[in-house]
Amino acid sequence: MPREPIPLIREGGFKEAEKLFILSYEGTVSEKKYFEDFRKSDIFNDSGLIETISLKRPKNKGSDPINVKKLLQKAKREYRFKDTDEFWLIIDRDDWESIHNHSFESLVLDCKAESNFFLAMSNPCFEIWLILHLKDINDFSDVEKQELLKNPKVGSSKNHIDKVLGDIQGRGYKKRPNPTIFLPKTRVAINRAKELDNKKEDYPSGLGSHIYKLVEKLLIE
């Protein structure tokens, strides 16, 4: 039986999917473009068994992780999903306590209390996941690693990690990851992220990203 249309969800082929991955992002550009490009690529498992869906963020609603989580909860509460569907909260560690003034540990506990709720946090931000496609973190010096983790502002619209990523890929990075650069190296990024995740933490306390946990489920076998 086809799925019912869900107003909060972008149009796509999800009606026939046996399993849905419902994604809610803290960022509004990079993450959205990355997963939309991934979904259209030939490495996405589009066999009809799974489908990824980006939730639309209502206008004038907050983009902090708590509000992003509330968006997932609202969709889960109001629309018909299967027990096997997965809800993914994709957020950054950047300025969590200093700007958002929230306890990250409490967010982890809240997510664990929800059935089929998953957390994919990047430290310091989503761009560290992109860097893992192109360079091993251990190739950076200790000083460079600390600067990546601090990720200070280097302009009105850029942080240090944006500049580093732009330098690595040989062109400026403008928050719109090029799929031809990153998608072919997805498995490389997954392996590097796993190597950084050797403590099996709920979220990376150092440089790293748990986005690999979601992406690995979306790849073709």
C-alpha cells in the first residue's frame, strides 16, 4: 500500500519505499545539497527498499539542534511511519554550549529515549566529514588539528575549516559541496571516520563525524 503524502516532506519517490530515512539538518545549505546529490547518485541504494527524505524547516523557526530535533519529533508524531523507519538528527558540535546554551549529554539521552531516533553529529562541523573524503586527519599536525577543532571565524561568512577544505580541493569552498569531488570517495571517508571513532562514543569528542553511520546504510551493496 503506498505511503500517504507527508506535507513536511519534500517530493520524491518515497511513497513506495519499504524503509524511510527522515533527515533533519542544523545547516540549511551544505547538508541539504550533499544528501540530495547523494540520493541522485549511482551509489545510493535506490532499489525501492529505502528512501531519504529531507524535512522542510518552517519559516522563522530556529536552526539550533533542539529545534531541529523538535522538527523530527513533530513529523514522527503527526504522520504515518513504520516501526522500521529511521529519524536522523544531523548536527554540528560547533559552539554548542557557548551559543545554543544546551547540554549535549541531555540531547543524547533524549534521542535514545525515542524509538528509531539517531544522532549524527560532526565535530566541529559538517565540513570535517567532507575533509575525510580528501585527506586523512592524521596527516594534519597536532597544531593543525587543534585549529580545526577550534574552527575560528576567518571572515564574515567563513570559518577556518571552510578555508582548509577549499585549499585541499584546490578551489574555494562556498558551502555547496561538489558531488563529483566527494561522492566517488564516500567509502574512503567512511573508513577514515570509523578509524577516528575508535571509542564508540555517542558523539565524537574530538575531530570526527558520525555521519558515516547514516551514509553506510544508504550505500548500494
